[in-house]
Amino acid sequence: MSEIVRRLLGWITVVLLLATQTAHATEPLVIYADGIKPGWFVGGWSKYTMDKAFDDGSKPVTVNMAAWNAITFQTQSPVSVEGYSIFTIVVHGGAKGKQNVQLSFKLGDKEVSKRVDLAPRKGEWLRIDVPVAKLKVVGNKFDTVFINNGSPNSVDEYSINFVLLQ
């Protein structure tokens, strides 16, 4: 991805964040953007690295996911989804793309949202905006963004950058 496209994607995100801020008083909650943000940590049982920078300068978490594995973005303090309308994640499909993984929210060990399919694209960044209403978060709180491979097959390496609520 060229530096120009990366910057354009970044500016589009900023503009959407500003537009969303004027729509409601809740400030965007950035979980991961070129690195994990304070109060959050990366977990799960997939193999991942956060020290490999892309040619465009981005620093995503790169995931190698075996059968039934998951990667998580977790916090110690539950987060309320009240006041947020969009969950955004930006994924890169790596050399092959089409990884079939699912996104959901958890509170403790309990899944508290509907699952949403993510399908990264080969060789490019893809911004996925999921309406919070579509996730139907039970109790309006979560402490884990859960991304899993719900199949008996491994998926090819892919990367995640920009995980946020707005």
C-alpha cells in the first residue's frame, strides 16, 4: 500500500471521527493504531507479532491463526458501547487474503454480541465499519474484542491495524 493511500485512509478515519464526535459527545475509543493503546493488551492463543513494520510505515499486529484459534484485544475495565455507533477495524489480507475470521465482543468468558464475518483482501488494507447496533451487545458492555478462526483449518497470515469505537 502506498504512503499516499495510507495517509488518505488515515485522513478519512480522522474526518469520520470528527464527524462522529459532533453527532454525540462520546470521544472515540482507540484500542489499536500502530500499536496497542494504554489500558489494553493483546492476547488469545494465536501466534502474533507487533514488531514488524510494513513498508508504508504502519505497525500492525500480524496474526498467524491455526484452527479454532483467536486473537483478542482486552482491557481490565469493561467498556460501555453507549454513545458509540460504529466499531471500526482495518485489516490487511497479506499475500493470499480471504481469511474467514469472525469478530465478536466478550465480557469475561461470555460472548455478549453477535458475530460478524471479516474477510481481509489480498495485498491491501480494508476498513470494515460495523454498526454497534448490528453487534447487539447484551448489557451494553464488553472487555474483549474477540477475533477467531471458527474452522478446523489454519488461515493465512493477515494483519490488523486501527481497532476503535466511534
